Amino acid sequence: MEKIYISTERQVSLDGLLTIGKLENGLKTADFMCCEDVEMQTFSGTFKVEGKHDGNVYMTEKPKRRRNKAIFRDDNASLSQGHDKRWYFYFSLDEDQLEQLPEKLVHQASAIAQKVIRELIKGRGYRL
């Protein structure tokens, strides 16, 4: 039997067994066991999987998430500019600190706003 090499230059159809099931917690599983002699690089990723009513299964890898880099940070807050050129202010606080939320939110938002003003005065801009 001839060995099949898989690369980025070509697609290959493989014979094998596809086992589809459901775990006790309700999540679905799918395992494919190839019946041919194949050599390829190991991979893992996050995929969109579509299982059709006729038994066909289609998988497409999702692109990696592009995270925004924080330009200014404070204890519970950060300011970043997204890849979509929008500004994002993120604030988080534990549930047990609910009484302190208004005070901390105003304080940290003001602190970050002052940092932005200082950078504008210096003329750095930080993509502003």
C-alpha cells in the first residue's frame, strides 16, 4: 500500500470510520479513524463543525482571536483600541464589592482619562 502525504498544496479524501456520540453532560463527540496509510503533521485548533441530517460532517477551522492590547491600565480597568479602530474601556469587579462599584468605577475611569489627557498634551497620540 502506498503512503499518502498531506500538505497545504492539495486536499486528499480519506477512507475511514467516523464515530459520533453524545457524552453524559450532553456534549457531542466525533472521532475519525483513518483506514489508510497517511503521514501528516499533527494539528489542533478551534473548528466550526456542522453535522448534517444525512450524516455528512463538515469542519472549518476558525481564525485565531486577535486580542486588543491595553494602552492604559489601572487596578480593575483598562483602555484599548480595537482592530476596528474603536476605543474600549474595560472594568471588572468582584460581586462581593458591589457597594464600592460606583466609587471605584468613577475613580479608575477618571485616572485613565487623565493618562489620556497627559499623552495628548505630550503629543504622543497613542493612535489617538
